[in-house]
Amino acid sequence: MSALPGEILKKSFYDLNYSDLEAVIKQNNLNQSVAGILFNWHYKKKESIQCRDNISKSSLAFFEKHFDFSLPEIDTVQESSKDRTVKFLFKLKDKHKVETVLIPFNNKYSICLSSQVGCAMNCSFCFTGEQGLKRNLTTSEMVGQFLQAWRWLASNRPGEERILNIVFMGQGEPLHNFDGVKKACEIFLSQRGTSIGVQKITVSTAGYIPGLKRWLQEVPGVNLALSLHSPFTEKRNELIPINKKYPLAEVLTYIDAIPLQKKQFITYEYILIKGLNDTADDAKKLGALLAGKRAYINLIPFNAFPGSRYESPDLNEVENFKAILDTFRIPTLIRGTKGDDVLAACGQLNSKNSANSL
């Protein structure tokens, strides 16, 4: 987006982590206390208007002139009639759109954030992949999803505005947008920001090795989830085409090198597809692959989307698969489907076709 003649192109305030903000204040000879005041106002209080408390007129004028405090616009909201899951369609300044999901549990929520408009990974089980990649989201667009969802809860479900977990599992491959996601995590983790606990944030990847190479040094403590989906090369190639470039064995060498805190695991996501990767042989191979690792498996029955060629297995097949994994002593959860009636479940997000789900 370019500025009009004579217009100052404003940077989004929500693209700044706390260190960035302190640097801006120092470079412009402003009062250092302004950083804490602004972060407290916008992230702790989550106010939608510009802070005017305890800030000098000169500092206020500087930020109003040089920074944009707007957030992604809520285009549509869909609420599941089955389980109170909420799906947002956000409209961005360049007219692109992305989806975000609030997943309820015990009057609290996890939020599933998108990191890209579309996705370049082209996973065959995922509706987002059919969009192709349009662009990365900025840090402010990711942070904005969280803040807008919180404000929606405060207005529409007062008393329930507790978003305790953040998962980067929406549209896009988060590690393909490493810098933007990293800075968003820094803001979420900041004690002056939203102050989310380090192990309450999970970043999911299909196995994008350039991002995994940076993970060790640059995003310590944050949970990682791998979309595994098959231990067999040919099947994983079909489901996750980048497996041809970044094979699972190589991906696992990087993941195995990640130091984990006490009681911390790597989550391995496994979408079960009828007749493809749901056999006893698949379960045994998966169990042997992950046995002895600090692993936690999420079994996810496939969620159908318009035009998909796959089917979900029967519940007894899912339970038999889990029973085999249990013999390997790997903690395994069959993830219940939430929000599928509004195409908000795992693998169903596609902002290009969102109107079809209304």
C-alpha cells in the first residue's frame, strides 16, 4: 500500500514488539515511560481507542502522526449451533481476507490464528491449500486477529473473554512466515503485552525445514506441532507435497534437537483418512517412529470440505488406531471435531470460499 502525494505512510503500532517501541521512543527523544503505557493500554486493557492517559501532547501527536492503530476488520462472524465455536472472516486493508477460529472449552477459549493469505504447501487434505499463497500476513494482522476476537467476546459473550491458548494452525504455513510469526509470539509472550504463557502458544508446521533451522535459537520455549499424517513416504508425499523436498526423516532430526521443558512435548498431528492412512500397519509404523520421543499425538478424523476426495473413517476404526498406539505408550488423544457445521474445523478454512459456508 503506497501513500498518496503529501501523505505520510503510517506503520502499524501492532507491528512493534516492546523493544521496537522502546527504540522508536529513544530515537525521537520521547519520554521512556510511554512504551509501558501504550503496551498496557493496547494489550493488557485491549482498548480500541488511542491511549490519551498520562502521555504528553507531543508524544501523543508523534504517535498519531506516524502510527496506525487500526486492526483487521471483522467481515463476518459464524457461530456453530453445535458447540459455540466462532469463526471470523477478517478483511484486510488490501481487500484480502483470512479466517480465525475461537474454540471454546470450559468457558475459556483457544484461538486458531492464520499466518498467511492462502498457503503454498498445497496439502491435499486441507481446504486452504486450494487457494494458493497470496501473501504473508504482517505481525499486526496476526496480533489483530487475537485482539479483535477478544473484543468480540467482551461484547457478545461478556465474562468469557479468556483466550488462554494461541495456536498458529489456521490458514498458512507459519514457519514460511517466520519473521512475522516470531514477532507476534514476542508480543503475545511479553509481560508488558498480552502475557500469554510460553507453553500456551503452539506453532504448527508441515515440516518446513528452513523455519525449523531457525526455531532452536529464535523461538525458545514455544510449543511446536508437526503435521505428520503418515509415516510412509508415498502416502505423506500425497498428503503433504513438500515431503518430497523436506523428507520426514530429515524433519525429525531437527525436531529431535529441540530442547524441551519439563512436561513439554512435541505434538504430532495425524489426520485419519478412510482407506488411506488408517490401517493397523499405519498405526504400528507411526508408533515405532515416535516411540521413546517426547511425543503427544493428536488423532484428527478427516473433516470434509467442498470438493474433497477423502472420507473420514468410522469411529471404531479411529479407536482401533488409537489402541495400537497405546501399546507404544505414546500419549494419544482423539480430537473431537468442533465447528464443522460452519467449516471451522481442522483443514476446513478457506477464506476464498467462505461465502459458500454461510
